[in-house]
Amino acid sequence: MNHRIVFLDRASLIADMRAPSFAHKWINHEQTRPQDAAARILDASIVIVNKVRLTGEILARAPRVRMIALAATGTDNVDLAYCRAHGIVVCNIRGYAVHTLPEHVFMLMLALRRNLPGWQADVRAGLWEKADQFCLFTRPINDLYGSTLGLVGHGSLGNGVRRLAEAFGMNVLVAERKAAAEMREDYTPFDVVIREADVISLHTPLTAETRHMIGAREFELMKPTAILINTARGNLVDEAALADALKSGRIAGAGFDVLSIEPPRDGNPLLELDLPNFIITPHVAWSSREAMQTLADQLVGNIEAFVAGTPRNVVT
């Protein structure tokens, strides 16, 4: 079989892509609008997608599709129930960001715990020049050493963050699922983690269970000195509640790499914040050049394994 491979959002991956080792025709689209997706995959047997949504309605119009190769770990943009019912194999990427994303988490964590944006603002405002002594004491600085990190989600990325945290001398608590009936060994009740952590970092997929898992209730439980880091999915957090918590001083700060809708063309309450204790980056924690090349290599390997009859990284 001569496979027809269609990559719907090639511009989302800055890396070299080697050609698969079987007969095929490869078609790249830099970006794909939702209304164009069905027509572009009409004759495809393998679809590569990063963030373009593939709903059941779209897939029903492309009956030749046998595999969806995700150029990402997250699967919330693909109708998995439809794929299971129609024999479409879905494979994702795993483990490629185990260094780059934890480093990004710690960039945000250190900047917020040590008040880097605030210090920069004070220096630009000329406060150091007016100081009575050699240093400026306008903002608090807190060490990571001896503080408590609360991990919500403990897969490869959460574990990567844990390794760095332990190297910094942090105490680590891993949160049990929010609605769990039983407690797994080495896990801590969700509410206990929310109450005790100095830094909370989210590393869980977006599901019906995890949507808005952090909201007004959880902000009330947090220490007023707590910092929230989200490099996973925007909708894990009630963004309006976070904005309120930051503006009211209910928590000390937040660092986000994700929003509920990306790109945020119609605005977002978090984008309206102009606070030194809130840092936002545009969904780039995963995207070091090294990580993207690892992703690209694994992506082609996933496709080759599927064609060879031994699919790997299958999402069930």
C-alpha cells in the first residue's frame, strides 16, 4: 500500500523530518483552519496533527484514515471515542519534553519566588539609584531550598520537575486525584497538597474530571504565599478565579504557559493583568530545538511502527 500522509499543521514543529522508510506520498500544510480539515484529509491514510481538532464529524468525511499520528502528547483535540469505534489507531509522543518543560517550570518558579519581574521594574523606575545603601529591599525574596512543591500529575513531565525540585532541596508532595476514593502509596490527598505547598505545578491532562480543578475554592485553601505554575492545559484552572486571586493578593503569584483558548484571539482575563507576580509565556515550554527534534524523530518512528504492524505509543 502506498500511504498518503497529510500533516495538517507542519508550522507547529521546527525540526527536520526524515522520510519514512516505506512507499508514501507526504503532504504538508503549514496551518489548517477547522473548516478545511476534512477536505485536506479526504484521501489520507495517515494524518499528522499537533493542535488541529479532529472531531468525529470531520473524521466521518475521511473514511480512508487508518492512523492519526499526534505531534504532541496531549490528545484532547482528537475524538478518541470515534477513533476506537472506527478502528483508527491514535499514537502520541511521549517523553520528548522531559528536560525542556521542567526547565521552563523552574524558570517561572525561580523568577516568581525571587521576584525577578518586580526587581526589574524597580530598577527601571530608578528606585536603586535613590536607595540609601548598596542594595534595595523593596520586595521579598524566597528560596526554593526547604520549601514544598506540590505536584498535580506525576507522569514523565511531573517526574522531571520532581528531579529538579529535589536537586534544589525542595520537599515534594504528589497529589492524589481530586475525587479519588482511595489513596495510592506515596500520594497525598489533593486538598492537603493545595493547603501545604509553597509552589503548585500542574502536569495532568485535560479531561472532564480535571477541567477547572483549580478554582475559587482551591485558591481559598492555598497559602497567601503560594505560587501556581501551569504548563499543562489552560482549562485546568478557572482563569477568572485566578485573576481575582492575583489581584486581591490571595496568592503570591502564578506562572502560566497555557490558556484556555490558544491563540487567545478574543482576549483572556489573564492577558489583562499587569502585575509583577504574574508571568505568561505563549505555550512554548515544550519547544526547545532539542525537544522538537526528538519529537520529530519519534513521530516518524511511530508512523513506521504502525505501517510495520507493530504500533507503539497507542492511545487507548
